[in-house]
Amino acid sequence: MARHGGGRGWYGKVVGAALGVTMLATGASVWTAQAGATGGSAPKASASATPGGDVEPVAAGIVHASDKGARGVNITIDDGPDPVWTPEVLDVLREYGVKATFCMVGTQAQAHPDLVKKVVAAGHRLCDHSVSHDTTMDKKSEAYQSRQILDAERMITKASGGVRPMYYRAPGGAFTPYSRKLAASRGMRPLGWNVDSKDFERPGTDAMVATVERELSNGPTILFHDAGGERSQTVEALRRILPWLKEQGYSCGFPVR
């Protein structure tokens, strides 16, 4: 799958809110390129990086399953929270009784803590999606990767009122062995995706629905967005996809940790 890097000028407006973070750059790669097992010991995380005390390390391999089993599907929502679109996405998920994983950008979580708390209160899970959504993180130093991951973890945890993210999704799939091991050492399982709805391109609701129906056999984790632009097509696509999944015998759950 192509890295989501093009046309994201929206992120340039939030980058300045993150201390010690460089400007965004462009790049292209596939998230699966570095999805193999990692070797060596997990890198040490800064003791002051995140509130909440000790954490339990998890596996560093990228998640490839759902806790609902063979007929399970994981709905994942990236790039928010957004004051316009996150509430609408939450309404649709509530309407169909679906829980999802929200992959949040640190600066967005910091700017909208009320929405982070609403996501948690509704029973959804949190995922660290870096501080500033730099899709070239895999080309940067380990120190830079560490700041992006650990600072976002801290921002999201504080915004949520103390609930830590359970996963880490690299922007555009820009994982490295180092970033996966670091996230795992903080209790955040690396999270990829199997089905890209292509909603970031706004191809039309029909096209998005067709993509999900066609590619669901690739695996259980489906990628949507609730920020980064106008998301009415995503909302409408979810209204059609969620009942269709139920009709096909699928249950929506969470990525296995």
C-alpha cells in the first residue's frame, strides 16, 4: 500500500505545537516492508516520557489479527481527533454498536482533550500515531523517532485523563525495527492495516465501500480517517460498511495485543 504522504498541508499547521519536532517531509514506502520480527533487546524509554508509572512490554511484531477471531474485523480511525468529524464518526459507531481503535496525532489530542475523553468513555481504544504525522520517520534518527513516539504517548495519555494508548501506528506505515521495539517496550503493540479504504483521497462513498468489500479478504484491520480534511464520505461509508459487515457474519473488535 502506498504511504499516505501527499496533500497533507493540514498537518503543517499543527507541527509547530510540538516541541523539538522538525518540519514534515514527504516520502513513499509500504507499511508491510518492515513487518517482520525484530531482534535484539527493546530500547530504553525515558522514565519521564509518559505519566502512569510502569508499563508491561508487549510483542514488537505488527498486529495481524482481531480479538474476535477468524470472522473478526478491526475498525481503525486515524489522524484525529477532529472537532467536526470525530463526533460524527463516534455517532455512527454508537449507532451500530461498534468499538474502534482511534490512532491519534499527539498535537491533535493535545488540542482537543475533550474529544479524547469522549472516545475513551465510549469504550474505544487509543493508538499513538506520533506527534506530527511525519511520514518519513523511518528516514530519521532514532532520537527523532523516540521523541515522536514518546511525546505523543505523553500527550494522548494526558489528554485522555490517564488512559494510555495501547498501540502505535507509524504515520504512513513508516515503521522501523527501532520504533517498533520502542513502542512495544512502552506497552504499545505496533499496528498496521490490511485494507485501506482510500478515504483520504475522497474517491466517493461508493468507491470506498467497494474497496473495503473487495479487499477484506486481505486481513481484518481496516483503515479510515476522522481528520486531515473533509470526512463526510468516510462517515457515509461507515454507515454502509458497518451493517454490511454484520450481514456477512463479521464482528467488530480490537487488534490482538
